[in-house]
Amino acid sequence: MWWWVAAVLGAWLLVSVAVGLVLGKVLRVADMEESLVEIQRAERESERHTNQP
């Protein structure tokens, strides 16, 4: 009986680690995309100010 408990806890740990890794990857990608958007916005603002008479 105890080995069932150990197997369930091991599976729970494995699933938790996998979910954590996936969420970490998703959040890193989202952060990188947000940074790129901010850089592009800053470049457009810079170009707009440069092109004004």
C-alpha cells in the first residue's frame, strides 16, 4: 500500500515540475515579446521626433 502513496507523490512531483517549467518558458517568451514591443515603440517615438520640423 505504501508504494502506491510513493508512486502518486512521485507523479505529483513530476507533473508539478513539468508545469513549472512550461509556465516559466511561457513567461520568459512573453517578457521577451514585451521588451521587443517597447523597443519598437521607442524607435517609432524617436523617428517621429526626428522627422518633425
